[in-house]
Amino acid sequence: MQATVGDHLIVRNTHLAEPVREGEILEVHGVDGGPPYVVRWIDAGHESLTFPGPDAFVRHVETAE
């Protein structure tokens, strides 16, 4: 998994009743864009240091140049 600041981390839950979580990646602490990431979660608005599991993926955000 590789990310840059501004990308979104998407976490799919294994239980049908639980929503998918999405957050903006604010900081990348791993080598070559790897985890852990500091993420601001959209649903709750709080920030956390996150070590994504196998149920997560990165949505890369295109930047306008």
C-alpha cells in the first residue's frame, strides 16, 4: 500500500451493518508512501495514527497542475 498526503484511505468493514469508513491522509510515516498514516476521518472528524489492515485501500486523489 502506498499513499501521498491528500489521498483517501477507504476501510471496508466485514459486517454488513457497518458503514465503509473514509478519511483523508494528512501524514505519511512509512517508507516510500507506506503506512502508518495520520488520517482525518470524514464521518467523525477526528484524526488518528492508522495502520491499515487487509480490508483497506488507498484512493489516489488527482491534483490539478
